[in-house]
Amino acid sequence: MKRWLSILSLVCSAALAAEVRVNESGQIEAHGRDVRVFRGDASQPLFGSVVKTHDSVCFAAALPLSPGEAYRIEIQTADGRWSTQRLKFKLSAAVAPTVSISPSPTVLPANALKLYLHFTQPMEQGVFLDRITLQRQDGKVVHGAFRETELWSPDGKRLTLWLHPGRQKTGVNLNIDEGPVLQEHRQHTLKIAANWRSTTGVALGKETAFALAAGAVDHTCPNPLRWQITAPKAGTCDPLVVSFDEPLDPAMLISTLKVQRGEGEVAGVVTVVADARTWSFTPALAWTPGACVLKIDPLLEDLAGNNLLGPFEVDRDAPAKAAATTSLSFKVGG
């Protein structure tokens, strides 16, 4: 739903006021040929981009607009003249975004490669290295902890946070010179700054801290033969439940496990429990009796980047190994 502007003072027609709004991405939409946006009574307009259609304009500020601060817009009319009418408005108060982490609770192998931050709103991008801090058990900041690659989900709500692989991989120069990011069998704290803003300009408002416990390093490939399957009953929409012997990559679990019957894929919804140790599949239609197969993409990784085909720290001179299995059979009972 789009968020309407809260009008503070008005020196223009009511019709004009009704045609100005802020959309859910924090952009100003208005009817007219062009638009200029000012902060308060400033003489210089805000920097940003304007997208024009046949009868309306959309202004995206270079920096997010700030809720609670007054703005002014000037609209160019259809005859090409800038209207002398002015509109002052203030962005209405909005709900602050929140953040969570997966997997959670977070016990990681000391050579873990990535975490996921989940936000309730699309977030400001290009600033994550300034908004995230990793501290050791003694409170010291781990500098250079993260890979600079910024990878967001299409909706801008999930950030893949890569721990620097050059420090997490044994024997690499950075690992030797600076040491691993995580210390084995030690506690760490991941802090998310309060001033990280959503795309609509609303800040988290408070610092969020997540405890990260680092266990032993993990160089073992995931093995589906160690997984446990709880099959559903026929005639129900009960979920198929798969329990793992270790946390697996929670984002990859959404797309790397498929349920098949015969030659066709069964339609349904996947759910991954927060600790990334349990995967469930709820079918779109009730189960019917018979044999099914859980198909597994061999590129599915655990938290240390080991997949079914080999460990992350592979010996390039060693022959490639086949996955233990890429399918598990189960039977839907009556």
C-alpha cells in the first residue's frame, strides 16, 4: 500500500494537494511535466532523478527522505511554466524496520562463509560495510571481516553477508597474515547500526546485536544419507519434514530440494526453520498414496561452503568424488 503525505500547510488548490504522494519506495509522485523538491525553505533543490510519463513525474532523491522533516515541492504545469503555488508537507511517521539473522540461534563452524540478514522493509544499499560491525569476545573489532560484494534479494529485504573467504580459507595469504574472521570455540557479536535506513528513509532506530558462537571448523561434505525424513499421510496436506544433521545454507534450501512423483514435480510451499536444520514441504493438493522422491541439487552447501560434491577447501590434485546421493525415496502412507 502506498503511503500518502501528511499536509502541514497549503498555499495551493486542494486538487493539487490530492495529486502528490510518496510511494512505498520513498519517491515523490506528482501530476505535471516536471518537479523540484526542496528541504524546508532551502533555495537549492535536492539532488535526485526524475522519471517522466505523459502526465506525471516521479522524483527519487539521491539520499532517502527523512520522516518528520518538512519538504516543499514545485511543479511545472502543462503549459511549461513553473507554478507559483507552493506546497509544504511532512512525511508521515512510519514504522521502523527491524532485522533478524539466519541461521538462528547462530552456532557457526569457525570457517563459515556467510550469514543472512533479513529486514522487514527494503533497505538503503551501498552502506552495509559502514553499518555492520563484528566484535570478538574481548570486545575488539574484527577489521576487514566481510567481503565487499553486496548481494541483496530482488525485494531489497535480504542481505547475504559474506565473511571474507580469503581469511576463512586455510593457507591463503589473508588467512596467514590477518588470521581467520572467526576464532574457534569463541563468542563473537555482530552489531547492526541504529542509523541504517530503509529506502523510505526510516532508520532502524536502535542498535541490534546478534551473538555468534564459533565452533570447530567443518571440512565435511553434507551427506543426505544422514538426514531423517518424516513422511506425511495420504489424504492430508501435512508437511513432508526433513531434518538435517547440521545447519545447511538456509537460502539455498528454498530452491535446491524438490519433491517428485513419477516424472513430475509436486507443487507446494517450502519452509525452512530458523536454525536451518529442518526443511518442510506443504503440498498445494492433498497427498495421494504411493512412492515419492526428494531430489537434491548436489550444489547445496552447508554453512562452511562444503557441498555434496566436495569440500570448500578442495585438493585440486585429488580426483573428484561423486555425491553420496542426490535423491531420497519416501512413501506416503494411507
